[in-house]
Amino acid sequence: MNTQQYIINDIIPFEISSSMREVQNVFNQLTYSHIPVMRDGEYQGCIYENDAHCFEGTKTLNDYQYSLEIFFVRETTNWLDILEAFALHNSNIMPVLDANNKYLGYYELNDIMSIFSETPFLNEAGGIIVVEKGVKDYSFSEICQIVESNDAKILGVFISKMNNDMVQATIKIGHTGMNAIVQTFRRYNYVVSSSHDEDKFLEDLKNRSDYLDRYLNI
């Protein structure tokens, strides 16, 4: 998926010689968490808004160069890696450099998120199943096999949580046979942590059946 069309240049990067008062005034007018900083046309890093408001207005960015956060992506970086970079640096702006480290512009977080919203995982009709299993016991091939053995198509699957001994996977599938898939996951010793109306209905029936058996045995 081509992301280069999303590169924008609405904000002119600060020069390292810019006064902190100027930087603070620009941040007061914008909603960006960071703004790129240049030195003689070369990218130096980004100044963080919270840091900028803590510094003395009479000084320059050069006085606080140690505070610049150096992060960026390449123009050829995959959109998923771009999203990861946004998350890692807790930023809503991402500088873009070419192979020769020339500054090209930046991505906005909302623009990259819009790419994700266009994927089948979000825009195709389907159901979500969230399952959990031990880190050493789960496998993507098994998850896919369980879904496809029930004649359903996978629209997407990703690891949504991981700790020392447990992995949580979120799976989106077509609506076909949701309950059968849920029950199959349980037979393979997966914990199904998502809620499903069909599954709940069957559990209610089972509870009523158990109650009736106890009543008949009195």
C-alpha cells in the first residue's frame, strides 16, 4: 500500500537557531505533539511540546539540543511499521526521510490510521473472536486451521496482548458458524474471552437443562 501520497509539508520545521519563545508560540497554535528541527537543511530530531513549554523562552533550540527526540521513518517504510513508530514514540507526527536522510515531510497519525480503517479487518462485515492460550502452546497455523475447518474465512488475526505466559489473539472472521468455531477453540484448550450471543444462548439452555435434571432427580 502506497503511503507516500500521505506525506505533507504544512509545517515548516524549526531551525536549530529558533528561539524557544517562537517554538512555544507555534505549539500554542497547533495540536501536534512534536515538530521537526533542522540544522542547515539536515534533520536533527523533534522537539516535544511538553519540553518546549518547560524551557526558557529567551534561549534557543540549540541550547536544548540534548532534548531533541530522534525518530523518523523512510519513504519506503511499510504502513504497519509506520503505525508502530507512532506508538513507540507516543507522537501524532512522524518525520519522513529518504535513503540519503533528506527530510521529505511528515505523516499525520490520523492519515495512517485511515489506511488501517480501509483494510478488510475493519471495513468488511464479520465477527470478532478473542482467544487466549499459553505462549508455548498457541500457533497461528492452528488458529487458522480451527477457523477454516469450520468453513469460515479469516479477515484478519493479530496478537492483541502478551505477557510472560499467556498470548491473546484477536481474530475477525465471516459470520458463518461463529458458535461452532468458538466451541472448536475450546476443544483445542483455548480460552475464549470474547462474548458471543449464540454461545451465551447455548450456555443458558445448558444451565436450564442442568436445573431440570436436578429437579427430576429430587
